[in-house]
Amino acid sequence: MNELLLSATNLTKRFGGLAAVNDVSVDLHRGRIHAVIGPNGAGKSTLTNLLSGDLPPTSGSIRLNGQDITGQPPERISRQGLGRSYQKTNIFLPFTVWENVRLAAQSRERHAPFNPLHWISPAGRLAEVNRRCERALELAGLTARANSVAAATSHGEQRQLEIAMTLATEPTVLLLDEPLAGMGAAEAESMVALLQRLKAEHAVMLVEHDMDAVFALADVLTVMVNGQVIASGTPEQIRNDEGVQAAYLGEEH
Ligand code: ADP
Ligand code: MG
């Protein structure tokens, strides 16, 4: 329990003269939600892109499940167990919820030359893919919506579907960038319950602006401002940190 799955050390990402991420270290453990908060432009999405391999770091290193993955392409990092959701959705709206999850599960298979499923019969492989999809839908709370066309589902359900699609690739580490964005109260409540379920088996990094959700969910928080970590600790420590109060958690939040 609480095993260290991802460890990023002294990550820096420069865009020209701007250090969007400046000497940031973060550890993600199974069974924990690690929230990353900070004002717009703090570098939260850039940090997510560094961990997923969508952007190469200028300096620093990243280890996933004990392996150095620094500078590897995102498909390869995904195969090694890192799943992420994107702020822009990858859902095929004319397809059903089930079909979307199936496509996500199969894309993982196609890109995996050493996938052990290649050694079993096509029928056995299909059964295994179906089981993986059922588990993903269940965890995402979408089993009852499996046969609905994605276009006919609500905004909240589409965000759940994105997570189900990520889960279908069987990640151990999940990076979620603002999963509650644009949600009403009821949708946010379902998403909070879903995130709570995810943490049992996964290491989760949660970038989120909804502070009620963050403080309800997070086991650990990192606060970023202008690319730098200004504080890291338990929700209690962060709530009482005067630097954080001044820089971010002011009364207006
Ligand atoms: P956050 O997600 O915390 O709002 P971002 O990581 O999106 O912050 O952005 C951090 C800073 O890096 C911002 O100043 C942003 O304008 C800049 N930035 C992000 N991506 C790029 C890019 N591809 N090229 C140049 N600057 C970028
Ligand atoms: Mg962002």
C-alpha cells in the first residue's frame, strides 16, 4: 500500500525566457490523491504534460514504476502505466459509451508489441478486452449508460467517459487536469465520488480549481505559483500556510 509509483525530480520546462515549470519535484503514491493547485499560468498543465511525455523537460528526471522515462514519447509512457485525461475531449460523439471505451482499450493493445494478450487466441483476447472495458465503465460509474450514444450523454457523463477511456488502458498512475471544469453541483458530486473510488488502486495527480473538491479529496497538496512550488504538504498544512494564504487561498477563493 502507498507504494511510490511516479517520482519527478527537479523538473524544469522553459519556453524561451519563461520557466513555466521551475525546479519542481513531485512523488505520486498508490492510494493517494496528490492535488496540484495554483492560479492560472502557474504551470500546472505544463507539469502534467511533462509527466505524460507530451512535452520533454528542459532538465530534471522522471521515474515511473522504477524506470527512467525522461524524454520518452507519450505512447511509450502510456504503455508503461501512465494514463491521463486531456482538457480537450477525445470522445467520438456518434459512437456509444461502450464503443468509445472499447476503442481506447484496443488502441492500447495495437501499440503494445510485447502485450501478453498477443499470445492468446483472438477469442480469448476479445473476452479479456471486454472484461477490461466492463471494469473501466464500472469504476467510472457508467455501466448503466454503456449503450447510450456519447452525443446524448451529459457534460458530466462525458468527463466520466474520458476517465473510463483512460482506465481501459489499465494505468497505475492517473493525471487528471481539471476534471470538474464546467460542472454543476450534482455532476461535481458524482465526479468527486468517482475520484475517491479511483484512488484505491491508482496513484492520482489532480489539477483542480474547485477548492471544496480539492480539500475533500487530496491526501497531499502542492501549490504552484509562477512555475515554482511555494508549498507542499497535507491539506491541514496547506490551509494554515501563510505564504499560500497570501499568494492564492485568499478570501476571494
Ligand atoms: P496552468 O495550467 O497552471 O494555468 P500552464 O502550464 O498552462 O499553466 O502555463 C504556464 C505558463 O507557461 C503560462 O505563462 C503559459 O502562457 C506558458 N505556456 C504554456 N504552454 C506554452 C507553450 N507551449 N509555449 C509557450 N508558453 C507556454
Ligand atoms: Mg491548465
